[in-house]
Amino acid sequence: MAQPSSANGKKASARVAVVAAGMVSPLGFGLAETLDSLRESRDCVSPVTRFSVAQCRCKTAGQVPDDRLRASRGEARRSRRLHRASHMLIQALKEVLAREPHFTPELTVIGTTSGGMSYGERYYRSLGRAGDLRHSPTWIANYPAQKPVIDAQDAFGISSPCQVIANACASGTNAIGHAFECVRSGRYHRVLAGGYDALSEMVFVGFDSLQASTPEKCRPFDRNRTGMVLGEGAALLALENLDLAQQRGAPVLAEIIGYGISTDNFHITQPDPSGIGPRQAMERALQSANASGKDVDYINAHGTATMFNDSAEGKAISVLFNGVPVSSTKSMMGHSLGAAGAVEAVICLLALQHQFLPPNINFTALDEDLDLNIVANEARRALVHTVLSNSFGFGGTNASILMRKFEA
């Protein structure tokens, strides 16, 4: 399909619709359960049950219940061998296709950080037990980062090419942003995008050893914040050329209108204290959308509750936005790393659809060095037209996307 031309003869950018979404996280299985958790401001962080945390400072995480994953996966022998991450993605894709069964992606773009890491852990440990490699083919086959994506596609007969983005905690937002640009440029008409990550001991202990994790509650932007908690989940968005979506009568849930990225090389694990990295990502997302800070009604912040991240992001938000409501939903479910940007994009979608502001729970008092309008502890009803979602990661990776309520 040829793209229309603008008045100056250049090819016009396509508008990019979100026609369906699916999600599995500690907040719930599916959009309806997620919406209930957000509206009720539930704390979905709980004591870790997947492995021993006896020697860790932090002993909590946002976890997807194993009993519900087992109940959803079926009893087929092959299904039982798949990694938990595969089952999360399968459930998210099942919801996407239930909502929009005629969506046929030409490309799939998924962000992650650790793939099937827990299977890698099992294989490594088995090497120390002489001859105990009975399950190694299963562990090795299901360890690579692309395997859960392939499993989800196979489950529903999807054969589109797959791209996996592993860019630290910005991975999920990068995946959605890249998919957005693929559709807006006219190279593709329909792209499935999102992210996944499953809790693993190696990653959990790694963050704990860096003393980035907290033994207390996760309190983003609070003056008493002491660190992050980890989480897990999977979320997917079906992106489509808006004109084509309307022609075939597809529901348009929202539009993605802007995407910005930046790289901050200040330190491998700490952002530049000035906030220049996050600020540039947000500025570029606004420029991409031909929008200004005054157009934004809500910001879903990266907000990990670590001292350095919240300070840098908070300063950047204060420079670009004047009193815009801000919350970090990681306070409710933990930081799901490569999945976080995708999970939070779906939360922003729900905020647009249902006209409310998701809460920043466990909040007691704002850091005196930050000038932010925090959605403290309870969800609020509000008129929400345009939202910004941020994801910033180790290595200085920064990404922001803008989404707006669809108006014909």
C-alpha cells in the first residue's frame, strides 16, 4: 500500500494505532484484573517463594503465581517443558488474539533481559553433580532469549519474523518504540511488540549484592526510599497502521505518537546526576510527536525507588513538565526489567481508556530535592488525553514513549 504524500512532496508518516493488548504480571492475569489492582491500589509484592533468599537483604518480589501458570499451560508433555517466561508470553498473546482475532503481525519485536535464565542456572548447577544431566536438553533448548517468543508464536500459528531487543531495563520500551517506528515509516502495517522477563535467582542476587534492592517497601520518589524490588511479567501490544485498522473495522484503543531514546555514559549503573539522559529521551519523544510538555496529562515514571535513579528522573521531569501527575507503578508490582516498559505501556493504555491516574503506593513524603506531583497511594479519576511512559536502565539506556487517547 502506497503511503500518502504531504504538501511538500515528502511521504507522510502513518498514524499508529494500538488495536489490542495482553498482559500477565503480579497485578493479575489480563487487563481486567490489572485494572482492578490499579484502581484498588493493591500491593502485589510478596515474600519470594521461587528460591531461597535467606542470605539476601531483600526478601520480596512481585511474582506471577505458579499455580495459575500451571493451570493455564495444559498437560501436554511439550508444554510442561517450556520455561515460565514462555507461558507468560503465551497468556499475553492469547489475550491479544481474543480481543483482536484478525490481527496478523508482519513482524514481532520483543524486549527482555534474562530470557530463560533459571534454566541456565539449573544446567550450571547440574555440571557440579557428576552425570546428573538428564534434563539438560530441555534446559539448553529453552534457555535462549528468543525461545519464549517462538513458543508463543507457535502456540497460535504465527510465523512472522522475530526481533529480540536486550537493552537492559529499557528493552520493553525500546521494543514498542521500534515497532512504532516500523509502522509509522510504512515499512510494516502490523507489528506485535512487548516484553517479558521471569524472576531468576541469579538476577535477584545480583541486584541484592549491588545493594540496589531494599529489605523494606518500595517507595519511589519518597524521601525515605531505600531501593527497588524485582518483579516479573509479560505484556504485548498489537500495533497497526491506523487507516488500515479503521478500514477493516478494528477497535482503536489508543495511538502511539512519539518515541525518544538517549544514551548516558556517566556510569555503568548510575545516571548522570543532572538528569540529562532521561531529559533527552523525554524531549525526543515530545519532538517525535510534535508535542510539548503542556500536552502531557500523566507520566508513568521509571521510578525504581533507588536514590540515584529517582533523583535524576525527577529532576528531568521537573525541567520539562509543570505539575504533571507522576507515579511509578513499580511500587505495586516490582521492577520487571525487560518487561517493565511493555507492562507500563499497557498500564498507560488502561489509564487512557478508563480516565484515571495509577497510584504510587507506599508514599509518605516527597524528596525535598524534587518538585513533582506524585499520585500518592490511591488511584485518582482524571481527564487523561496524553501519557508518557519512561524506562531507563543500566549502561545509560533511556527510552520514552508517548501515547494518546484515540479521537476519530
